Amino acid sequence: MSQEQPRRHQQQQPIKYGDIFNVSGDLASKAIPPVDADMMQTAETMVFGETQKGGPAAMMQSAASRNERSGFVGHGDVTDAARDQGVAVKETDVPGIRVITEKVAGQVIGQFVEPTPFIGAAIVEQNAITIGQALEATAHTAGDKPVDESDAAAIQAAEVRATGSNVVIPGGLAASAQSAAAFNAGVSKDEDKIKLKDILIDAAMRLPADKVVTKQDAEGVMSAELRNKARVAAHPGGVAESMAEAARMNENVRHQ
């Protein structure tokens, strides 16, 4: 009996929209079902050409799969909100940037901001590593690590330094990392958690601006990661270490 009990209903409550997205009203209390996730995946593919790693569709797919495995929803279930009001992924071009907004039942669940070619893009020193590239490197060096609060803090610090803005971009890297950390906190098995590679694999493309990594950038990100860790050590190959290594390599490039 003691061996069977942990297997039974490890997930005590369904994962609802309000658990992973900043939504309100009736939608926030709805369990995320498979058909809603499929609708968002289709909408994302029509705009991006593929499902965005760590984006709203991927998070909805993960939540819907867990809800279905735990018996809270059926494979063909859809919320009234998504069925009646729909899901949408729309892009808007403004000078210098392209804004892509994702909605369920009229409520924003994600927003991507991308620079348009040659306008408003950061000028990057040749052969030097940018913050976006350092974050992408983390997807390879520590990609299977489940995202936690320390990772989210480090990613936010990196995004702030890349963009020069303290505002968390809706649907951006920091927002996705924060949502992933909150989601993972309620998940018991690592295999069901959102990993760093899911958030950072295309980090350079998702940043609205980028810059070459400096020693000061690396120190700021390291400080953010360590402030949110139980033990005072950066994760091997994680966000802070990748930034530190990029800063060291950039220093070597400058002195060549």
C-alpha cells in the first residue's frame, strides 16, 4: 500500500490558465485541456512556421498533457472560452519592431517583440559573444535543467542588460522563465518540468535588442542567480556561468 500511494494522483489539482498565465475572470479558473493547446499550437505555427519553444503553446501542451494523464480532462475536451471566443496569434509591425501577441478568449497570454532588419537593431562587435548567444549556449550546456527561481532571476537580469529596460516583456524570455519556474514548483517529477533549453534555445531571436557581454553584465547576472539559490554556487554550465565565460572570451578578443 505504501508503494502504491505515491503513484495515485500525484497531481492533486488540474493546472489552470491562471496558474501559468496572467489572466483573470472565468478563464483563470479553467483547467487547460488538449484541444485548447492544439488550437494555440496551430495558430502559432501559422504565424511563426513552428511552435515556439517555451512559448504559450508549448506551456499549454505540457499542462494539458499532465491534466489528461491525471484524469482532470479528456483528450477531446475544450474550454467554452476557447471554443466560443477562439485563440489568436496576431503580428503588428511598428517602426523598428514586430510585435506578436497571443490571446485566448481575448486575453493576452504571451507577447513577442522582435527587431525588424536594419532598424533599431543593436550594433554588435564582430567576433564577440552577445547576451542572446550566451543564453542560447546555456540551452546546450545545461539545457536539461528544470527552470527554477534562480534561473528565472538570472534570465531576467540578462534580458534587462540586453534591452536596457527594467520592464519585463510580456511573453519574453524573462516572463517565460518566471512562468516556467512557477509551473515547475508545483510539479514533482523532473521529466514533467519545463527545462532551460525550452526557454533559451532561440534566445537571441527572442530578445528585442542584444549587446556584447561585458564583465559587468556577467557579474550582474551571477549576483541575480546566487541571490535566489539555496546554496551559494552557480549551476554548472547554467545562465550565470555561460555569461561569465562569454565575458572572459570577449575580453580575450578585445586584447588580441
